[in-house]
Amino acid sequence: MLNNILEQVGIDNYIYLCILLFCVGAIGILYRRSTIVMLMSVELMLAAANMLLAVFSVYHQDTSGQMFVIFSLAVAAAEVAVGLAILVAIYRNIGTIDIDELKNLKG
């Protein structure tokens, strides 16, 4: 069924969508100064890469790409949990999570 949907939509449209999502995430990291938005942009970039892995996995009829997507989602969830815990600790100590203010923490 998924292969039938892939044939109807076309693999090139999925590739374009993944490229667009990845670029939106990269722009979010480069131009936004909020750490929360930067974390969401990283997650958007990971989602684009995972979607591309899943599409190529269906296209080549190999489940190893889908297994890697599941592993990558688990690692991404752990990364977000650790990142938010670090942000909460920084906010409690400094009182802000602005990137420009955090540059003063360099040792």
C-alpha cells in the first residue's frame, strides 16, 4: 500500500519536501536567537532526514532504513529531554536563556 502511494505521489516530491523542511530548520538555527526555537529547528531537520530515510526505505523495499528511523527518533527524544533540562538549569542560575547572554559563559 505504501509503495502504491509512493508511485502516485512520486519520490521526487518527497525529496523536495524533505529538502524544504531541512532548509527551514537550518534557517531557524542560523537566524533565530531563541534557544527553544533552535531546539525545534534541530528537531525539524532530524524529521526531514528521517522522512527521507523512510521514503528511500519504501522505495528500495528494505526495512533497514525504517529501523534506523525508529532508532533516530529515540535518540532525538533523549536529545530534547537533555537539552530542555540544560535550559531549565541555565534559566534557574542566570535568569535568561537568550543566546547572546549565554555567550558570556565562555571560560
